[in-house]
Amino acid sequence: MNKFEIAPLLRGLSFDGEKGDIVVFREQIENAELSCSADELAEKFSAGIRSVSVDGVGGFLLGEDYDDALNGTSNVRKASGRAAVVNNKVCVVTGGAQGFGEGIVRELIKNGALVFVADMNVVGAKKLATELNAQEGRTVAFGVAVNVTDEASVKGMVDEIVGTVGGIDLFVSNAGVLKAGSVKEMSLKDFEFVTDVNYVGFFLCTKHVAPVMEAMNKPTGNYFTDIVSISSKSALEGSNKNGAYAGSKFGSVGLVQSFAKELVADNTKVNTVCPGNFFDGPLWSDPERGLFVQYLNTGKVPGAKTVEDVKAFYEAQVPMNRGCDGEDVTKAILYSVEQKYETGQAIPVTGGQVMLN
């Protein structure tokens, strides 16, 4: 066994009914409370152990949160009941440096989670993590690089997370792209780009995250973990001149249902959240390239003379008269985590714009 196999096992062995300890790898630890071979870990480990040395592998420090594991000094947030849904749990958000992803990251932090901000924009991801750590006065976030369309990059992300904290409790597959266009005109390159990020990327992330979650569950058989994809209202009904995006999102729901049936054996639940339009995000509101500006310039909204006119037109299509935001989406994520008797579901968060039949 290597460190990437042992760390999730230790997290599972330390499971307290809600989560396992954070497990920090070190090449060497002096005077470890437990020294043994990898084969002896499950037999010799007992509750409350804070340091383990594994022959031929290295050392592991355990604690309630990252700072507690690393140096025994932390400001561990205590919570119970609904407030404990993600409290001190390890969460990952792909595409987490901006847009919906950033909103989800911030809301998870508010709920006490330890969050990895995973993004191609690693500078932005690390900047956000630094800001959140300073804001909370303890280590609550890390920035990590990932290109979800590149399997080696996805594996590297998962290895980095496991090597840093020992495992993953909640993986939010949020990274996504949109390229609209008529089926008569869209290039194969653009179609494949959207599909690779939104569909293949979700597959690759699940492929490499699921074994970590399986390892965490093995010691007790009662360690629930979650994979949640962030889809779209376009996964629930077609989207005019936006087939590549809608198709990739419809396809991801099929993956969710299929993965859910397979991974339930490991106590890993797989669900998807289908948000409405995030009007305040860069996709819509960017002053130069946002959809509001594009739609104004192309005359898509009859009679619109300003960006505000275009925004009001689209808000009026939502019964609740506003766009979706990160808090709305995160509440649905937390529901899917808290609800132990729900997997393979597509949860709409559309303000009533799209309703299930």
C-alpha cells in the first residue's frame, strides 16, 4: 500500500459517525503513537490516535481539522444536527475560482467545511483560498490545479487532495462551459469542447474520486460520501440553439443515475443539482462579453435599449423574478448530502422556470 491508499483508510478507521479525521502525510514522524506495517493498520488502530508511522511508507498526523492535525492548535468549529452536514468535512469544488463555483465554495465555508478550490485558474483558486483562510482565522481552503478534460490532471488533483488531508467527503463537479450556436453552424470542435468539459469531465472526476470514497467506507461500512454534479435547467428541457450544452447536461444526468446505482454499494450517493440562470455571474453580466451585452447588441430582445432592459426581460421569465445564485445551489447540495435516502436524483433549482413532470 502507498500513502494514497493508507490515508483514506486511516480516515475511515477514525470515523466517528459523522466523518473521519483529517489525515496529513509526512515523510517521517518521530515518536508516533502507533508504528506498524500497512497490513496491521486495521488491527492495531484505535480511536483517539493522533499519529501513525507505517513501515516503508511514512507518517500520518490526525486531527479534527487541518490545523489540529498539523500542530494540535486549531479553532475547530463544533456543530450538530443539520449544521453538521459538512462541518469539518473535506469538500472539493471544480471550477471553484469564479461564478457558481465560487459561490458554492463560499457557502460551504460558511457551513464549516474544509474546501479545495479546484480550477484551471490555479492562481485565482489559491487567491480565493488565501482570502477565505484569512477571513476564518484557520485553514479552511486550499487551491489546487485541475483540467477536468485531462485524466492525468484529474488524477493529480485527487492525489494532491488525499496527500494533503486524507480523503474526500463531498465532491462537487461544477466545472462547465457553454458555447451556443445553431446545429446548422456549430463546428465539431466547439461541440466536442462543450461535451469534453461538461460530460467527459464529470466521468473522469467520478472515476478517480470514487475509489477514495470506497476506501474510506471499508473499515465501518457506514461512511456516507457524496458526489454532486452541477448541471442546469437545460438538463431538464431542451435549449434553442444551445444543443451542445443541453445535450451534455442531459447526458450527465444519465451518468448520475448510472453511477448512483453502482456506487451505492460503497455508501457513495450521486446526485445532480439543476440551477437556473446565474444572471449575476460573468457568463451573463460581463460588461464586454456577457450574454446581456451580446443579446442587446444583436437585438435578440425586442425593444431593449439597455443591458438592464435585457436583464429584466430574462428575469421576467422566472416566476420568482430573479436569477439563481450560489446560496440557492448550495442549499440543494446540502440537502442531497443530509438526505441519506436519496441518490440518482436531479434536483431543480430554477425559481419555478422549469418544473418536473
